[in-house]
Amino acid sequence: MAKDEIPELRELRDAYDQARAALFAGIREQIGKGESLAKIGRSVDWSREYIGKIRDGKATE
């Protein structure tokens, strides 16, 4: 942590990054199981197009 950071915000950001990485991993797992992009998108409130970008590696954690 940089000396000029706010510790509480850094902790929240770190938790966000971990949750987002876990969500992306879960999405990729469901894609690997053959689940439809539309159903995955509905489950996480993202478009099937964005889920497709995750599948194709064009969206990053």
C-alpha cells in the first residue's frame, strides 16, 4: 500500500478485485459446461455480448 492511500478504501478495492476475479472464474466455468451466454448474462446482470468478451478473453478481471 502506498503511503498516501486510504486504508479502508484499499481494503474495499482489494475485496472487489477478489470478488470480480471469482465471478469471472465462475462465468468461465459455466461457459466450459456449455451454459448459454444469455443465461449466464441474466444471472450476473451483464449482456450476453459482455459474457462473450469474457469467453474470448477480451474482457479482463
